[in-house]
Amino acid sequence: MAIEQLHQTSTLQKLHLNILLLQIREDELTRQEEFDEFVRYSRLDPSQFQVLDTFLTPEFEPSIIHGFDALFIGGSSDVSVLQPDLYPFITPMKKLLVYCLQQEIPVLASCFGFQAAVEALGGQVMLDKANLEMGIYPMWLTEAAAEDALFHDMPNGFWAVSGHKERAVVMPKGAVLLAYSDRCPFHAFKIPGKPFYGFQFHPEVDAQDLAVRVVRYQSRYLDSDEQVDCILRDLQDTAIANQLIEKFVDRIVLQSDR
């Protein structure tokens, strides 16, 4: 009975969660797809998400997070975190990330969000076209992952969608590396003692989502039809990576003292 009551309490708490999703995409279709992906893999209701479109609202204060239980940040098709002068929302985003860390507001930062978090917390991101990732890759776990709330029950070498031209080259001071790939040395990190996680790969994107998006963005990332065909032939099941969104809700957001 105690276990059943605990489950019922957790379910009730989950129904009352409110998530702020920062989106950094000008393309309306991809923006809607990304929203649907976060909803799908968080197992929350669409009504529990409020979107801040950074292109429509480039200036905002950290206080915008007030009233929300967590901050999610997604990817971006074209924006570079290294160009804050060109994209005025980058600086407010970094301030928001620092504020969430200080206030212990749960953060899940994916792809571009990962890079913004790295820079905001004192790390460094670089352009690295030579090791560009666009497809589905095995993610390898560090020793620290075995003790982590999200990664401890994940297999080493799980498949995940990754697409980026820039990558972290220096982690924030004190950050704990949890996962990496053969091409990218920094793919997931946490801040110890804080509900703060960053993922260079896309835990919200699955193989079907990638198949649609890689065709749409072929001219921006890939040089030929052959590269697209190669990616589409080598699609893998990303279910393990996709579970991280719901795990973050259950194990981090619901366990937060807020």
C-alpha cells in the first residue's frame, strides 16, 4: 500500500508541473516538431509547457522562470552560441542559466542549450567542422555515470541522435562529465549537487524525427545526397536516450526541494 500511495502521489505531483521551454528556431515547422518531441518523451501534457520563442522575445530577465518547475532548452538549426552580437538572446539566455543554477531550478539543456550552458558556466565552445556529427551515434559512459541519478541504469554505448558543428572544448569548472562519443569528447554533464544537466546529443529526438529533419536541413549540414542516404540507412533505435527526458522529470524535477 505504501508503494502504491507513493506512486499516486508522484503521479499527482507530475500533473501539476509547469515547464518553461526556450526555443531557438526560426523555422515554424521544426519548432513545432521540437515542442512535440519534448512533450512526447517527458510524458507530460502539452498544456504543462510554456514556450519562449527567443526570436520573437530576444530580451528577457532571469525572473521569467518564476512560477515554473523547470527550464528546458532545445536545439537550433543555425544559431551559433559564439555570436552573441548577432543573436541578442544569447546573453539573456546565459544569465537565465546561471540564475537557475544559483536558485537550484532544474535545467535540461539539449544541443544548443548544452553549448549555451557550457559558455554560461565558464566553459568554452569551438567550431569543429572536421568532427561534425549528423546522425545517430553510440554514446559512451564515464565512470561517474554509474553513480548518477539519470545514467546509472543506462547501458554503455547507447544510441542517440546528434547534429552539431560546434562542440565544447572546455567543461565548466566543477562539471562532471557523464557521456561522450568517438567524435565528441563532451556529450553530457551535470553540476554536482544541483538539478542541472546538459546534453550535446538530442535526448528528445528519435530516429524518425531525425529522418525528417536531415532531409530538410541537408543543404545546411551535408554536401551530397549520398551523405543523406548513408544517414538514413544507418538509423538506430534511440529509445534508451529518449528515456532521459522522462527520467529527468521523475528523478530530478519531482525530487527537487522546490
